[in-house]
Amino acid sequence: MPHAPLSRTHRTTAALPLVWLASVLTLGGCAGGLEFAAIGAAANATQAGAAVVKGGKINGAVLVPADEVNRAVRQGIEDMGLDLRSVDERRTYRTAFVAKDDRGAKIKVRIRERSETLTRLQVDVGWFGDAATARLLAGRIEYHLRRNGYSDDNNAVVTDAR
């Protein structure tokens, strides 16, 4: 038996649980919600210093040899007390790190060598991962690159996280 179409009021009322669910997933908590809203609003403002995490990923490029980036990634993971679970170096010019925190959340770092001095990197916490963790790890990697002699004076380190 066909149902009668819903009135406008009933359609709006029926949509409220979906709106609530979307806001809970997006906002998460007081500070986290504001952070995610700010990230969405600042998607085109990376040059102004806004941290942007798209799809749980921060992408970057550095004028640093891949071996030095690998070392900085290991140091950053160690700084944060993460458990380095695997390092995949099977592909030529690519390295993938997988680390987990104490609660089991997975963090991946991918490095791709583009030339002797140009290396691309990606910090991935997944769609539902903690964006602040991704930014912190990217910052620790940048810190170790600078500490290891690759200063930012000549724009050697560029990531979405700045």
C-alpha cells in the first residue's frame, strides 16, 4: 500500500536525527568541533599559516634527500612515544611507516623521493583520526629536519601544516 507523501514539517522533523548525527561526527567535542570547523573554513588559507588536514592527510614537500627525511620521521615517531609497527621499503623511491599510539590508532607516513633533493611526504591519520596528531607529527618531522641541518631559511620544508 503506498504511503502518503510527508508534509514539509514532517520532512524537517525526520531530518533532525541526521543533522544531529552529522554534527556529533563533525564536532566530536568542544575543542575538537571548533578545530574541525576551523579546518574546513581555512581550506584555502594554507599560505596564511592555517593547518589543513584533508581526508585525514597532511601533504608536504621538502628539499631534503629521502634518507634524511626517513631519519626525521623515525625521530618524530620516537618523540611522540608512538610504537613503530612497520617500515615498508620494498618499492624503489618510496618508504611507508606505520605507527600506533597506546590506544591502537594507526598513523601512516609515506615518503616518496622525487629527485636527489626533492622528497614528498604524507602524514595520514585516516578520515576519523586526530588532525592535531597529524599536525604534531608533521611539526616534529620539520623540527628534526631543521635540527639535522636543513633550515627553513630557503623554504626547504613546506607542508600543509603551516
